[in-house]
Amino acid sequence: MNKKSNEKNWLTWKEYRRELMKDPEVVKAYQELQPEFEIIERIIRARVKEGITQKKLAQRMKTKQSAISRLESGTANPSLNFLKRLAKALDSRLEIRLISR
């Protein structure tokens, strides 16, 4: 199969996501995970804004780079203490709020 025809068989992430979001069960699961996605995105943005690598952030927190990687990939369930250390290492303030629906 040549490269041109192979490309026609691949979906971009946006196309794939659009297809997935046609399924109401996927939409529900996505909405339930939205808080986790938002936290992860904010952590990554703060780290990038600081201009530091996962390794440097880990050094500031006195933890391993793999812990930061797991956090940013969504496979970690960080403790409140870990999030406090993360905020301090990113020269940020941790704020957790419950908002009425």
C-alpha cells in the first residue's frame, strides 16, 4: 500500500473524537472525567509557562519525573499534599472549590 492510500485510512484526532462523541455513553463518560481533564491541562500549562521540564518540576518537588508523567497523563490519583507541593513548585496557589449546580 502506498503512502497516499494509507493516509486515507487514518483519522485525525479531531475526526476520531467527533466520531466517538456521537455515542451518548462516550459523551457521558467524557463529561464525568471533565474535572480531571481540566486539572491536567492546567498543570501542564503552568509547567510550560514556567518553562520547565517534567524532570525539573520533579526535582523542585523532590519526587521522580515518572510521578509527574503519570499525573500529566491522567494515570495518577494525587493526594492533596502532592497537589500542594506541585502548586508551590510552580509558584502557584492551590485552590479547590465546590460549586453548586
